[in-house]
Amino acid sequence: MIATATKLKHEVKDLSLAAKGKQRIEWAGREMPVLGQIRDRFAQEKPFAGIRLIACCHVTTETAHLAIALKAGGADGLLIASNPLSTQDDVAASLVADHGIPVFAIKGEDNATYHRHLQIALDHKPNIIIDDGGDVTATLIQERKNQLADIIGTTEETTTGIVRLKAMLKEGVLTFPAMNVNDAETKHFFDNRYGTGQSTLDGVIRATNVLLAGKTIVVAGYGWCGKGVAMRAKGLGANVIVTEINAVRAIEAAMDGFRVMPMSEAAAQGDLFITVTGNKHVIRPEHFEVMKDGAMVCNSGHFDIEIDLKSLGAKATGLREVRNFTQEYKLPTGKSIVVIGEGRLVNLAAAEGHPSAVMDMSFANQAMACEYLVKNKGKLEPAIYSIPEAIDQEIARLKLEAMGMAIDTLTPDQIEYMNSWTSGT
Ligand code: ADE
């Protein structure tokens, strides 16, 4: 059911889910003290007064806290989903009903609706874009050239979006500054590694309820996300194989204790395949062909392109839903392949995405990146900017403090030593 209010424009599944969403948003807030402090400061300082801001994010309890913090800072904001399957409908309802934030997102929305929501977001005439995967920025540049002059900048959440921004910059079409939130240390060290690691397996377990101990799990890609998935799969007792295209990362995986081999070999050995590469068709027909009967495949990379599901579907003689978010494809050989989460981000499709404690730091970076763009309006060339180290360190300091931990400080003698080069052996 689509509800559309007259006063506040929105498109969410069902506003009566708001009470449940409110409760879950409150729960997530317990694990998000850093963003909470930033929200309180924003409420005092109003850095976004007069700023129109659109966010294209997974609509989760954690994103709710980001949206609330930006609104507290005076932003005239609007939120859309960055993936058709990742929206938490109760959260979307609560943001509309309890916080007066326009949201256009429905779990399971089709591609046409997803793209219509993108256009609605751009109709809001944004000054700042928070992007997760680059779809809004790419659409703006391709279709809304007349709005480019309004843009103060964009902030990008994920590795895939950064790859796209670099391509835009190279082609000379990026006409405004872009903040690389993904590469902040307080983002990718924790969100990509521990967040993806835990939530991906959470998604697999919620969808299938299979025991992972003793299973052979093939992790495709050993970037920060792949490292996290492999580490957590090992911790649950799985036998982990890593596939890579980068020789250095392959050595790293081998020295971390994983077997490394090409997908052509791994395909016949895996019980469960998890793609986290950011590239397309990492698992394709020749791999499906040699997989074990009942092999399970899923993806935790940003887009649903890593598993060639079109080819699998074309070959299949039957397709049935065996559990929520779990579909079984029957092949002419009589074997079956199980696909979890329709090849979309399994952690968000079948579970709740990264836990709040890591999103606390990711979204603290997003919030402060937006503030940085506003403070430096007109001063930044079109380019991709790292999050300033001072912001990264401040977020780490606040997180550490919230975790009740203290660290050492250098003595004057140590500082002098670190700044000298004369004393050696
Ligand atoms: N990306 C991964 N997990 C997420 C979450 N919980 N909220 C928003 N974006 C996410």
C-alpha cells in the first residue's frame, strides 16, 4: 500500500508501522553516541540553515539517525532508498510520521519506482547530495545540467560510488566537490570490515538458518569487505576460500590463513559463495555448471551485478521461493542452485545492514563531511576530497571515549625522538 499525505510529501509502505519504527530507531541510538553528540551540536549551531539536502541511502534505523541529525542542523532534507530491497518500512514510516522528514522508499520497490524516487529527490533542487553508490550524482550530471550550479557538493558512502566519481572526474563531468567518506579510516576500517563481515553472515543465517561450521565458503574479493566476511566466516568454523584478481591481496589472504584459488577451481568446492568485489559477473555460467547440487550464492557488493543471475535464470527449468529471500533455481542437469537476497546486498536484503555501532562512525563522517562542504562553499575545486584527518581523528576520539577507553599520549621526550633523525644504532 502506498500512502501519500497531502501536507508532507512521501511514499512509504504504511504509516501505521511508525510506532514500531520509532522504537527500533531509539534502540539503534543506544549504539550511536558519536552521531548523537554531533546532532546535539548541530541543533545549537544550525550549520544547514537554508540548505536543501537529499540523501540516497539504505533506509535503516542508522540512516534515520543521520537524517534526524541533519534536520536538527536546519537542513531541508529528503530521503530516498539507495537499493530497492534495503528499506526498513517501519523506519521510513517513523521518519515521516514522527520526524517530519519526507521519505520515498518502499522495500521491494521495482526499478521504475526506484528511478522515479531518484527524480523526486532531484526535484527537491538539492544543494548537497549524500550518495551511496553514486546513482543520484550520476543522474544529476546526465539529466539535470540546469541544476548543477545549485550544488555545493556531494558526499559518497561506498567504494563503488567512489569508483564512479573517479570516472566522472576523469571524464571532466564532475563540476562540484565530492567528499570521499568511504576512505575515512573511521569508516572503512570498521564499516566495510566489521560491519560487512557480521551483517553479511547475519543475512545468510537469517535467510537460510544453515550451520556455517564445517561449510566451505568462497569469498570473492579480499578488499576491506571481503576481509571482514572471510574473517567472520572463519570464526564461525567455516573452511574459507578466497578468490582475487589482485596479487597483493591474494598473498594477504593466503597469509591470513585462507586458501586462494581462481573461481574456476573454487566453484566446484564451495557450499556457499559470497561476492564482495564491486565488479560484474564474478560468478557466471561456467561456474554454476560445476557447482555442487544445492550450492548457495549471494552478494554483499553494492550492485546486483556480481552474480550473473540473468544467465542462471535463462538456463533454469524451474524457480521457487524456498524461504524468505531465498530462491532455488533448478538446472536441466537436475542440480539446484540457491540464490539468497536476489543477488542484492544480502546484509540489507535479508538482515538489517551493518550494526549501529559501526554506522555511528560512518554517519558521523557523513554529517561532518556535509558540514565541511557548507563551511567551504565556493572554496573547493571540482575534485574528490578525503575527509580531513582532523575530522577522522575527532570521530575516533569521540568513539573511543564513548566506548570507555583511554589511550596513551606521547611524552615530550618521545615527541622529540619522533621528530629527530640523528640518533640511530
Ligand atoms: N550500509 C550498510 N549497512 C547499513 C545500515 N545499517 N544503514 C545504512 N547504510 C548501510
